[in-house]
Amino acid sequence: MLLLIPLLPFLGFLVNASFGRRLSKAAAGAVACAAIIGSFLVSAAAVWRLAALEPEARAIVQRVFTWISSGDFTVAFTLRVDPLSAVMILVVTGIGSLIHIYSTAYMHEESDSEFARYFSYLNLFAAFMLVLVLGSNFLVMFVGWEGVGLCSYLLIGFWYQKKSASDAGKKAFIVNRIGDFGFVLGVLLVFVRFGTVDFQDIARTTAALAPETAFGTLSLITLLLFVGATGKSAQIPLFVWLPDAMEGPTPVSALIHAATMVTAGVYMIGRNAALFSHAPLTLTVVAVIGTATALMAGTIGLVQNDIKRVLAYSTVSQLGYMFLAMGVGAYASGIFHLYTHAFFKALLFLGSGAVIHALAGEQDLRRMGGLKDQLPVTYWTFLIGALAIAGVPLLSGFFSKDEILFHTFAGGHTILWIIGLLTSLLTAIYMFRLVFLAFHGERAASAHQAPGTLAPGTHAPGTVAPGTLAPPVHDHVHDAPPAMAWPLIVLAIGSVVAGYVGLPHVLGGSDWFARFLEPSFNGAVIAEASEAAELEGTLMIVSTAVAIGGIGIAVYFFLKHRDAANAVAARFAGLYRLLLQKYYVDEIYDATIVQPIRIVSQEGLWKIVDVRAIDGTVNLVGRVVEGSSQELRRTQTGSVRAYAASLFLGVVLILGYYLWR
Amino acid sequence: MPTLGDYLLLSAILFAIGTAGVFVRRNLITILLSIEIMLNAVNLTFVAFGRALGSADGQIIVFFVMTVAAAEAAVGLAIVIALFRHKESLNPDSFTMLKW
């Protein structure tokens, strides 16, 4: 039964990839949606069966076939559902289904064959992600791990005729490859150390070990695996691909950011919680990187002008939170945030897609505004998403984010907690900046900034030269069609209620989510702090105040006094430009890594090693053969007697050797 | 009664004469004759060993050699005639077209 979960989307992919160009849009969309919804239903049934089992025995395993059998090393293609992967398959297929449905409307202007191509990729993406979360050992996981990398490349570069889109696809793929390299090394080292790649066996073996106090094999393994996670989940230093991934169609961004792909790294750490918790050194690295990423991305998100880019940086930032949770040993909280984040981030992306759709491709926040009345469904659902991500009490984001901050504080990581809180403030500010710029105020003719002449489609970074503004050409602003509106509404409801499965003790809940996940983290050292309910209550009030404060700041700067925001930007012009240019990370990478590699490859490897050494050797061999042949052919005189003489001489020499040796 | 050594010595002398003939003579037909002498020198060795060892094998092989020699002489002479028609010469040094 488990096999059906990834197989159904895969079949959908096969159908759309093989016959897609002959199918109508309605048929192609129906096949894809049916495949993913079917997968969702099977997942739900599997989770239902799982929930009926005893908490300790909660795992359904299906061994599909023996994949590799070499000597005493065997790897089976085994799928396994336990509470952790149960959460993941529900998120992937559930959110994935909504995104599929939404896409049928969003992508409707594509031609038939492009439409089918899009849906075949979308299905393939879901299939690989499901393999990733269902795999019961590293190798099966790796199949999915590479598969989602491939699909992200295909989907980000979906509009491949656009240079920036195909570049962004390549960037995503290459950056991911760097991470994957670390991951592969980590897996190899796991095999060397444990002699197996099965998650359960590894967890059992590690559980018996004492946590490493100094840097040892476990630390190295987990660090390498974490390198892989930074690639997939867009953490420092490999986060640069995610904002560029905005070149893909908006529902793809939603899929990548919410349901699939970026959650892979977090999931992988959760899956190997036992391993990671026995390497405290790595955990510290994870927590610090996560926090740094959260802060960095949050500050960048504050000033970006492309609606999707703001959301992209908010994803990076929220992923930082998840890694912070993993790093402080609060694995369940990290997965909890992953799960709530899937709802509101999918909602926000699909909402921004609805805005872009309504404005005929406009993505620049400075050209939006006043959409509140024209797009009521989009506005209200988007607002709910923004409230949820900002951490306003009683919405899903509040519970999960609060739990992470609580565990961070309770674990004694005060500095990380302060930065986390600061990021939470930034989150509230940039999200509500987005809401106010896009939906409130006056459209385009807004006074706070005089947008320069922006060519459509260019996300003009940098300063805006005052100039004439082409009159907005959004003639027919229309709200989302039903296929887009319903997913938004469902996700909005999810964003409100999803958090209640993890209601903490202090609010009268039982933290059911964490207890449900517990069997998956067997063998891990879990941050235990449930008795500090009073502390949790206090921290909750603090973070609520921070969230409200952030919204208040956004109200002041971006709703009431937009000129004040400009004044601040002008006052700290250097800082503003630094943030707008994303800390020049791309430029730094280009200067320190890309260009040196290019120069070494071109001037050294190509012009010296390849041309001189490799080609030179080959040519030398040719020349030696040719030259010696030139000389040797002189013995071919054509004189029969000379041949006979040499024959005779040879015989005499050989006989002489045997006679007188 | 000549001993085996005598036969072998005679055979060696004959073989040397044949070999020298192949190298020094400038006439293809003489060269062919010299080759026949070498073959017969070998035949003599076979027969001598056959007798000394009391076995018929040596004599049987000689029959094979003589048969092959007859065939070889026929083919060789045919080639010589063809060559002569081509170049009006029997000197092997004038047939050096098959060189670099």
C-alpha cells in the first residue's frame, strides 16, 4: 500500500510526459490532480492505520524489492511510515494537492503541451519528495533527495526561453549539487562507521553510544550531512539559490517552499535525530547557522521590492528557525514549525500568485497597492497567512514558533533566543510591509516612493531614480477564480487551526504533536522542558508583544507614514543598500568562488593542462610512432635476397643462442 | 660403413651449399635449385636419423617433403616465368617494386 503513495504521482508524471501534448488542458490537469489527490487519500489511510497501532509500535514497513546485494551488504528499497514520515507525507500530498488544483487555473494561459509538461514535472516532484520521506534508509532517501533537486531545476527553469529563469534553474541545481556532495560523503562515512545505511539500525547503534564530547566520527558524519541539508534547505552558506528560484511559476515556489524540497534538510535531521543528538558539536553549528540564516534573511526581506522575493527570504528565515529548533534538540518543535509553516507559506505564495495573476504579471510591490477592495478573497486569506507567520497568538505560526523559542531559552541558549526574538520582530515587520504595500494605500501612484521607469518583468534592484511612471496597465483586476480561491480558503483555515494539534501545556493542551512524533526520535537526546510551564507562559507573552510590536512598526511606517520609512532608508542609505543588495552575497560568491574557478579552469586547466599536458601527450605518442615508422620503413627494401639474408641471420642467431648459451 | 655423424656432416655441407647458392647466385632458377638442395639436405638428415633410430617415421616425412617440394617447384617455376615475361630478367634484384 505504501508503494502507491509515491507511485500514483509517478504514474501521473508518466501519463502527462508521454501523452501530455495530445491531452487537452482539462484532461492533463485532471490526471495530475487525480494522481496527487489519490496519493493523499492513500497517505491518509496509511496514517489512519498507523494511528491505530500502539504508540511504541507505530511503523508500517513495506519492502518493495532488494535493490543492491553485494557480499554482505544489502540494501532493500524499503518504504516506512512512522509518525515523522506520516506528518511529512500528509504535508507533501495535502499541500501538494491544493497547489495542483490552484495551478490548473494559474497556468491556464500556457499552451496545451506546456501545460502538460508543467503538470508532469509537478507530479514527478511530489513523487520524489514522497520517496525521500518514505525511504527507510539513506540510499532510498538519496534517490528522492536527488530527484527533488532535478525537479526543482526543471520547474524553476520552466520558462526556459527566459534567460534569467534558465539561469536560476542552473543555479539551484549547482548549489544543490555542492550540498549533495557533502551529503554523499556523509552517507559513505555512515556506512564505514556503522556498516549499514538503514535509519533504524543506525539509531539503535548510536543510542548505545555516549554523546561525543570532542570532535569525532559522529561529528564529522553529521556535519557532512548538515552540509547537504544547507543545500536543500537553503541555509548559510548555500541559501543563494532559493530567492532566485522565484523565476519559476508562483505555484512552483509554493511547492518548493512549503511542501517539498526545502523541508528535506529539516526532515533529514529529524530522521537522524539519534545521530545528531550524539554530536553536540554539530548541533551547536546547526543552531548557530540556523539563527544566523534566520536573522540575515529576515533583514534582507525587510527591504526587497519583489513580492515573491520577500516571501522567499521569509522562507529562508523560517527554515532558519527550524534548524535552530533542531540544533537545540527540540526536534518535534522543528517538525511542528515545518508543518505549520507549510500551511501559511503555501497560502502566502498562492496568495501572491493570485495578486500577480490579477495584475497580469506585475511583481513589484511599488506598483501595487489598494488591492484590498478589488481582491477581497486574496486579501483576507493573505492577511490570515501574514498573521500566522508573524506569530500572532492563536494562529498556527504562534504555537510552533513559540515552542522553538521556548526550547531555545529553556536550553540555555540566551543569545540565540534573543536573535530569534529579533527575527520574529523582523518577520512581523516585513510581512505587514508586504500586506500594506500590496493591499492598502493607493495603487502605483503612491506618494512614498516615486517608482522609476521600470521595464515590466525587471525587478529593478538598487535605488529608484525619480522619473515618470508609466500608467498602470492593469485594466481588468479580477479576484482569484474558484480553482485558485478554494485552495486559498482551505489553506487559510489550515493556517488558523493547524497549530492546535500541538497546543502546549501552559494553554491547557497536551502537546499532542510532540508526543505523537516521539517514537520517531528514539535514541535521541531530546530537550526536555515540559515542566517549565510557567516560563513558557512568560515567554509567550514576550513573543506576543514582539509580534504585535512588529505589526505596529509596520503600521506606522508602511500604512500611516510612508515618508518616514523613506526617511529612515535615506538616513541609513549604506545599510539600506547593503540589505537591498542582499549583503552582496552573490557578488562575494562570484568573486571568491565562481571567478577563481572560471579563471583556473580557463587559464590553467584548459590552456595548460588540457592543451599542453593532455593533448601534448597524445600528440607526442602520435609523433613518435610516425617518426619511428619513417625510419623503420627504410628496411623494407623490396629486395628478396635482403629479406632472405635477414631471415637466415635471425635463424643463425637463435640457433647460436641455444647452442652456446 | 658410414656412421650417423658422416650422414649429418654431408647433410650440413649440402645445406650450406644450398644456402650459399640462395644468397650469392643472381639467377632465380639457380636459387630455386639451391632451395631444392637445401630441402634434400634435410631429407638426408631425416632418413639418416630414421635409420639410426630404427624408425620409419623419418622416411615417411621425407615423402611428404618431396611431395611439397614438387608442388613448390611447380608454383615457383610458374612465378619465375611470369616474372620473366614482366621484366625480361631473372635477376632477383630487379624485382624490388614491393618496397616503401
